[in-house]
Amino acid sequence: MKLSLLLIFLLFCIGFYGLCVGKTVIKSIFNLTIAQTALILLFFQLAYAPNASPPILNQGSTGIWVDPYPQALMITDIVIGASITSLALMFSIKIYHHYGTLTWKKFMNKD
């Protein structure tokens, strides 16, 4: 588990670093998606319970059940993340048509 948490942290750091130093709008959107994926993986890893059964009531079922709330939240996060990514890509197309560039430096210097 510690190795998987370390890899998730590394993935988040890669996405956050790329978001901070990205030179274009598209790279920033891509790195934001990487950081979001790392957070989703973190929630799934923390909610994992070995040898747990799904939360479905069967006759005589006892033992450890998986908590369905983190899974439901992450499915919602995936849908919201896909919507935000598509909206950001649409805005990047509008930025390119208006300013003629997707580079942050040129975009921020234009009036």
C-alpha cells in the first residue's frame, strides 16, 4: 500500500509541476487532468478494503462491506472532470481564434 501511495503522490506531483510550468494552455489542461486522476486513485486506494464484499444485502451475509460513498463520489468526480476538461478545451479553441496563440506568455501580454 505504501508503494501505491508513493506512486499516486508522484503522479500528482508530476501533474501539479506540469500545471505550474506548462507553456501552453493545452499542456496545462492535460496536466490538470493528470493531477485529478491522481486524486481519484488516492480515494480508491484509501477506500479499498481487502476481502470485503459489495454492500448488497443477501440472506445471511455478514462480514466486512465496502463503503459505497467514496466510489459514488469518485464516479461523480470523473464526470465533472470530463466536463471541465471538455469546457477548458472549448475555451482554448476560442482563445486560439481570438488571440492566435495558445502560449501563456503571448496570451497574457496581448490586450
